[in-house]
Amino acid sequence: MADINDTSVGRLTMNSAKRHNQLQVEKSPLQVALKSRRWRAVFGLVAALIFFINVPLFHLVPLKAKQQQTAESVFNAQRYVDVLWQKLLGEASNRAIDVTELMAALQKNPESAAQQFGYRLGIGSNTAFFARGSGEVSAISDESITIRVSAETPFDLVIELGPVFSNSIRDGSGLLNISDFTNTQHFNAISSDINRRVEEQVLPTLQQAAQVGMQVHFTGGIEVATEDGPLTSLTLVPVLIEWL
């Protein structure tokens, strides 16, 4: 009886082992699949982390920098000068220095006159002034119109009729400061548009109406290189011409 029981127990043990091994064999494909999926998930997560580190979903830009980018992208010199031009005819013209006072100061001490009445963008650059006055047309040519200004020492004011290449109005008016512009191209574009308006609106009217002996009132920019020495005449870029 004992042998039968031992044999039965042995058989039961062997059968259990076989079933256990069968279960292990049956589970192996599932385990492999699960293991494979886990590795794929791990690799996917690592790849996603690397991607988001190098290409973040959100790009933070400081508010001031964003405002600057927006302003630069929409800047329009023509619209800007539309507003500025009215200030040149109003605010700047009202406080423009009398041209006879300016000439006297320049003849006496150019550097002192530059510091007192003018605007200079950089060290060693020309000085720009915004002046007004009256005089008599004394000469007319295809290139220029000369106005004789009465003063203790009379002098000539020359208005050139060709293309305008000057910053005298922009700088001499004192209305603009280059430090207010992060893009110097915008600052230069303002001067170009001012000059274009002078060429298209002011100079043609002056040239058509001017006659020798006529009395005229003028307002505009004057640019002077202080190292030029004693001055006998000034060159004006006009924003306003009125016949008296």
C-alpha cells in the first residue's frame, strides 16, 4: 500500500511539474510581448523627452522684446512722417531760432553756437539747426535759389533745388532722438521720407513762384560742419516757404 501511495504521489508530483512547465511555456509568448511593449514604451518616453527638451512647446519672449518685434514689423516711415510733418510746421517752427541770430552766433563761436542752438548725433559729426527768417530773392538758377538776408552783416541763404541728401530737418528740429529707435534703418527712413516731401511739395512751388526781388519767409533745417571755418552763407532745406 505504501508503494502504491508513493508511486501515486510521485506521479502526482511529476504531473504537477509537467503542468507547471506547460504553464510556463504557455506564458512565455505573453511575457515576451509584455516585455517588448514595456521597452517600446520606455524608448518612446525617452525620445519624447529628448524632443521636448530641444523643441519646447512654449517659447517665452519678454514683453518688451515682443513689443519691439511688433513695432519693427509694422513700422511705416510714410505714416510716421505724416504726423511728424505737422509738428515740423507747428511746434518746431514756433521755436526755431532766427537765422540772423544763428549766423551771428556761428560767426562768433561755431562750437558754442552748436551747443546752444544745434543738435549733433555723434562726436565730430555735423551740427543741425532749425531756423526761420525772411529775406529777398537775389539770384535764381537751375540748381539753386539764393536769398539775401539783411543783418548787421548781410549774408546769403542758399536753397538747392536738386535731390535732397540731408538730415538737417530730422536732426535740427529736435523732435527725434536716435536712442528712441532700436532699428537705425527706421531712423534713416524717416529722413528719406522728409527729404522726399521737400522735393515733391516744397521745392517745386518755390521754383515756380520765385522771382528776383521777391520777399520771402522761410523755415527749415540747416546743417553746418563747425570745422569749415568762418561762414559767409548758409544752406537751407525748407519745410515752409511763404511769400510776403
